[in-house]
Amino acid sequence: MRPPGAGVPRIYTFITFIAAWNDYILPLVMLVDPSRLTLQVALAQLYAGHSTDYSMVMAGVLLSVIPLVLVFTFFARGFIADATKGALR
């Protein structure tokens, strides 16, 4: 039987990945070359245009969510088990 805190590194890794993936301010400030923008900054600039093509924005959002879904499916079983184990004790 594992101790209740054994799943903390897995949950921390998952939350840190989400925070790093959705980072907006640092790439916006640091990157000046438009060809090197991160996906989130490029989506924000696409959305902030004068005439917004919502189909392009939604396609970009779908592409930006795919890695998060893949990481969650990889961590899901242990993530849910460790979260509920800590809540029940």
C-alpha cells in the first residue's frame, strides 16, 4: 500500500505542464519574431485582428487542446485515483 502523498509528484507534474503550456505573458514579452510565437500568443493575435475568422480561431484552439488531452489521458488513471485517495483519508 502506497502512502497518501505518493501521487503528489504526478499531480504536480500535470498541473505544471498545463501552466507551462498555457503561458502567455512571458512569450508575449520575450519573443519579437512573429515566426517564433507560441500557439497561445498567435491565437490571441489572430483573435485580436480587425476582422476575426472564427473558424481559424476555433481550429487553433482545437490544436492547442490536443496535447493537454493526451497528457491527461496518460495521467488520468493515477491522477483520479490519487486525488480520491487523498480526499477519502
